[in-house]
Amino acid sequence: HTQAAEEESSIQRFFHLVRLLKEFLNDDNSAGICETQADCNDNNRCTIDSCNLHFCLNRPIEGCTQPTCWRDSDCYDDNICTEDYCNEHFGMCHNEDIPSCDPDTVPAT
């Protein structure tokens, strides 16, 4: 046997053990065992999910926070002089001032 053949055999044994472990865990992925990147989706928009050597990695995205909104109505700030909207991609509210708006002269809606 060459060294390359021995390494290949070791890798195959490792993957076989991973598959056995995954079957033993009833495929609920509680141990982070994976075959594809989709197996590692933790439904957290603030992590980068990947499958590396059949183990899940869910690395945090620096500066990311969980969503504060899902739709524009979640961002209403009771200020008639702001335009309120939700950036759905980042889940963050934006309340932008409306230029030349004076709350004392704008009729209530």
C-alpha cells in the first residue's frame, strides 16, 4: 500500500463512521452532522452555515442582529414626519425624516 492509498482508506472509514453516527442520532442533526450545506441551516440570519468534513459550522456574522421587523407596519414610530419602513433583507427598521415636515402643521390621519 502506498501512503496515498492508506490516507484514502482512512478518509473512507471516517465518512463511514460519520454516516453511522448520523443514523444512530435518528437524523435529527442534534450533533451537527451533515452531508450538504442545507443540513446545517440553523434558521439564524446572523450565521454563515456550512458543512465541513461532515460537521456543521454556524459562524456568527459580525455586527449582525436578529430582525427587529418583518414588515413596514412593525416600524411605525407614531411620528407623522417620518417615513417608516422595514428593510426585509436585514430585518431592521428605518424611520427617515420627511424634509420640510412640521408635525404641528400636518393634519392627523
